[in-house]
Amino acid sequence: MERIPILRMGDLLLVTIQVDMHDRLAMTLQDDLTQRIVSDSAKGVLIDISALDLVDSFIGRMISNTAAMARVLDAQTVVVGMQPAVAITLVELGLTLHGVKTALNVEKGMALLGKNHF
Amino acid sequence: MSAAHNAAVPFETALLERHRPWRTARLSLPLRTDEDVVYLRKHVREHAVAIALSLVDQTKLVTAASELARNTIKYGGGGEACLDDLVDGFKKGICLIFVDAGPGIPDLELALRDGYTTGGGLGLGLSGSKRLCDEFEIDTRPGEGTAVCIVKWKR
């Protein structure tokens, strides 16, 4: 079964979404991330969406839900690298990713998670 | 999700020929599975690039297509999408029509309201898509089916 790889760096989990996700793949990623937060005792999750040229309501909801699940499992989530056209479309669509922390790039995202000492 | 009841008797809708005078080409794509949505998005993106839509307009059109295609599968039990290239004088555009032979939308006004959903989603699919496009039209009859037509013109 297709999966999006989750990398571990210290107590962080790093995900780079590089494919056009269908809905089941997005749900699998949400489940996998939640499992890995617990099994790896992760404190932070960094989701890089710089390669995504579309975030629709399903993917947006997956991101919000993942962040909410991470929060109750004592981990912070930062979404990094959103393309400007995606941001414009997302807001016009009516999605604001409420409660999700964002940063412009991976470096800034790491800093937001308190990992600027690498 | 049962895809068995549709396509035997397709939903007859005037929306399919609504933009006929401006149509130069039509591509019909099936909408049954999650993968079909990804495939449709890819085609819509290619056509949007071909008529040189701006990156923001490309993204808006592909996102609207994604929302409506998901609706066709989730609420309509599957169906098809027609991807039309339009030319009106010097103006180019893309028209997408989503057709299913599902249960129809009982209360259209309510369904177009932000945040209203019967499927446990965010309720942004229809209302959000409308905001992302230049033209938006729905034809739905209870028990017969639903068709949604959207158009984006090159500015």
C-alpha cells in the first residue's frame, strides 16, 4: 500500500508531501503520524507542503485534525512552505487552518518548535 | 459506497450543452474512485496551463474541481466530469461539468450555505467552489441526479 514516509529527527517527526494525495492517502498519513507521535515519543511534527500545488478542504481538514490530535498527544505541529497561490485559494475556499501553526520554510518551522540549535 | 445504481440512466441536464457555442473540445472523465479525482485534477491543471491561466486562477480552478469531484463521488455515488475548452472571441476559458445520477440535493439554498454538510465534512465544497469560479450553476432534481457547471475565464 502506498504511504508517505515519516522521518524522525531527534524528537521531531518530519513529513514532506511530494505527491498529489488522494483522500485515502491523506487519511493514512493522518493515522500514521498519530501512531508515530506515540511510538516515537515525538514532541513536534513538521509537515512540509512546499511541493503541494493544491490544498482542498479534505487535505485542509486532515492537516487541522492531525494538529489537533498531536496537541492532545503532547506534540506541536507546524506546517511549512505553503505556496502563495495555495494560501489565497485556501482562504477564499473558507479554510483558515484554525489552530495550526505555520512557518515559511523548514528552518523557521524548526525554530518555532524550539529546534534552532542543530 | 455503491456505484452500482448510477450511469445506467444518466442524469439528463441542459448544463451539458449550456456553453456549446463557445466549446472547442470536450474530454469526459469517469468519477468513481479517489484516484479518479487525482486524475481529473491533473487534466484540469494541464488545460489551465494550456490557456495560460495565472497560477492563482489555476489553483482556484483545480481546487474547485477537486471539491466538486469529491461531492460527485461521495454524495452522487459516482458519475462523470466533462472538461470543456471554451473560446469566446479572443477570450479563453475552461468549463467543468460534474454529473451524477444520485439522490439530488433536496434544499439547494441550504446546501450552498457555508458550513452546512450532511456528510460530516466541513461544508465548504459547494459554497467554496462557487467563490473560486467565475460562473457557477447547479441543476438538481430529487431522485434523478445533480449536475454542477463551473467556468473560469482567462483574465
